[in-house]
Amino acid sequence: MRADRVEVSWDGDKKKWLVRIQIGEEVIRRYCDAPRDADEQRIRAAAQKTLVDEGYSDAPQILVKR
């Protein structure tokens, strides 16, 4: 399966990166343990790993919000 949209943002309450995977109307939220000051490449890699762990093959774009 392919996700429609993937967005990664910092959750200040949990102090973790939140990966939001959107497939149609459904949104899956997962946290990853990358440090807050991680570079964009590391954040994208963590989001891609989360996608694979959830059973999705790819996303058209991974948007990182800082």
C-alpha cells in the first residue's frame, strides 16, 4: 500500500517526533525517538522506517515541520 501523505512534526508535550501517515480519510499517528535537533535526513529516515513498520511501501513526499 502507498500512503497519501506523511507529515513529521515535533510534539513538545511528549518530547518526540510525531509521524502522521494519511491514507484517504484515515490518519495513523506514531512517535519516533530521534532527537529534537536531528537533521532532516535522519528525521525522514525515521519516518520512512515507521511507514515500512506499518506495512506501507512508500509515500509521495515526507513533509518535515520544525
